[in-house]
Amino acid sequence: MGVRHARRGGLPMDVILHIGAHRTGSTSFQHFLRDHAGALARHGIGYWGPGRTRKGLLHGIPDEPLSAAQARRGNGRVRLNLQSTAGRGVETLIVSDENMLGTPRCCLRAEELYPDAGMRIARLNAAFAPVRRVVLRVRSLDQWWASVMAFLIPRGASLPDPSRLKAIAGGARTWRHVITELGCACPETEIVVSPFERNSGRPDLMFREVTGSNWPLSRPVEDLRLNARPTLPHLRRMLEERGEDPGRLPMGTGRWHPFTEDEAARLREAYADDLFWLRAGADGLARLTEDPEPAKTAKTLIAGLDKRGYRHDRAARKLAPTR
């Protein structure tokens, strides 16, 4: 299948970390891998998802450990599980859990994108080392933040007030900052980044992005979308059940778009800058994969992006992004 590579260190198994981000099809991808565990195993591929990683396996690793002893115990627990998995003949292990990167609630609280991503992934990289590949999916920032907020409201979060929305839209931290931190956290690991917009609903194509190989099943999987963003009627009903005013949300039946037109435009422009930086080589830190099916016609991600030129390239020539 093309997923087997020479391994570093003493572990006879490649480790691939799929770290999300949230709201980019991670749940659908994990469901897909779990449902096809038998086909994966026949090709020497193992899978750890949230059902395993969130039941104590990663306790005290991505979050700052309380002590050095807790960190050693956590790393040792991961090593034992890795050795057990490799002993069953697994040659490539996919670990998929978007909470490795952080949580949506922490992002909203900080009003910025995964504020401690670098430290979290550095600790995970040390626990799983050697890690062959880290895979991150990115999404247009206006849609990502809107989806995160809609996802959190049924889970008890309040509607963001205009000042918070303005602060988020005006923030300096973008996917470029997160990717730069990943590069510093995993200097010897391949970092692969893909845009959510290219193949949403196609976990078989996402498998290709994660592993670099074709899915072993002959039939493609079309339009698998789990844990989708709640619609406006659902959100209004949630607010009403909590005793809050549903009239704070706009009327309609579609998706909720919390930002003003100017705020959304600013977030879209920041995402376009991130993609431009990635296409220009990402300072050697990451590889962008946009078209897993090159024979098909690709959709344009951002209007006007093909008109960018040298005068837009000041940020891409810097060694590190500014905050």
C-alpha cells in the first residue's frame, strides 16, 4: 500500500498522529476507521481513537503534568501500549484524537486558535517518539469559529457577545502560528496539512492524506458527515430549554453565522494568507496536500486567491510569524 517506511528507534512500527483540528471531519474519519478495522488490520494498519486515548491512556501527557513522575508514568503507559500493538503485527498505527491539539472550549475562552498547541504536541511527540507524521486539517477561520460556537452552545456555552466576536475576528493568531509551533515541537517529523474544504465528507480521501496511500477498499465513501454543526432551529430550541432568549439568534433554518460581514471577511483573508504561505512551502515546516484526486477538477477555495502576488508575500518571507 505504500505506507511502510524505514523506522527510527527500536519500535518496529510507524506512528501517525492525526490531531484534528476540531470541526474538520475528525468524527467521521474516526467512525470510518473503526468500522473498517478488519480491512485495516489485514494491511498491517492499527487505529487508536478517542475511545482509547480519552480513557486514561494520555492522562498527564498533552496537558501540563502535575509532576515529573506523572509525566514519566504517562510516557511509560504509552510505550507499553505501543509495544503491545506492535507485537500484534501492526506496522502502521494511526492515532486520531482532535483533543490532542486542545479543546474548542479552551480556544473560545482564550479567544484564539489553540493557544498551547506547541507544548501539547511536543509532549505527545516525546511520548510516542519516533512519530513519522503529524496530520492537521485546517478550515476557513470564519467557518471554523462559527462551527465551534454552534457546537458548544448545546453543551452549555453562552452566546458570544459582540465584543468577544470582534476580539476573535481581530486576533493575530491563525493556522500559520499553530503550524509553526508544530514544526518547533516535532522538528524531525513530517507535518502534513490539508484544507477541509477540498474533500469534506470523504473519509477515504482523508485516509490517503493521513497515510499517503490508497484506501484498501475498492468502493469510495461518499458524503459521510457525523457530528455536523447544529442548525439555527436546533440552537434556538437549546436556548429556550435553558431559559434564555432564543430571539438573540437570527431567524431562519440554516447555519448560524455569528460574525459581521467585515469580521468574516477579515477571517477569510487571514485563511487565504495561511494557504498562500503553505503553498509557498511553509518555511520548510509543513507540506500542503490539496488534491488527493488530481484527475478531478478542483474547486477554488477562496475567491481572488489566484491573484495574489509579490506584494502579498511579506509575511511568507519572515522566518517566524509575528503575533
